[in-house]
Amino acid sequence: VLFRSITTGKLLTEALKQSVGEPLAPAHQIAIMYAATKGLLDTLELSQVRSFEDRLHTSLESDPSLFATLNHGAKLTPEVEHQLRSCIESAL
């Protein structure tokens, strides 16, 4: 359990790094945090996080409804959670 927590923390730290002047959209942050806390990133090495993140951003932005829902802080209903999980899994 402790090892998984440490690994999740490292993945989140890597994934949430932002370039100066280029903050991540809330939808991107939510998707990354969801994926990490649900164990969906457990198979990734730290060196793979950036490429996964790029694929995830593309996947999220290809679903304007989901992207807008997450950006506006809407509740994660079962339907939204299903859409988000599908989006994440397609990026893996």
C-alpha cells in the first residue's frame, strides 16, 4: 500500500508539471488526477508519463462535451466518470 502511494505520488508530480506560462486546463488536471488515483497509471514508467499525457489531452479535446463538463467543475456523475475512464483508457 505504501509503495503504491509513493508511486502514485511520483506519477502525479510528473504529470502535473506545467510549463511556465502554459497552465494545464482544469479538465486535463482532473483527468490526470482521476487516472492516477484510480490506479490506471500503475503500468506506466515515469518516462512514459509525458507521452501518455499528450495522448490524453488529444483524447479529451476530441470530446468537447466531456472537456467542457470537466472544465466547469461539474460533478462526476456515473455517466461522466464512464466517459472519462474511456478517454483515459484510449490514451493508454
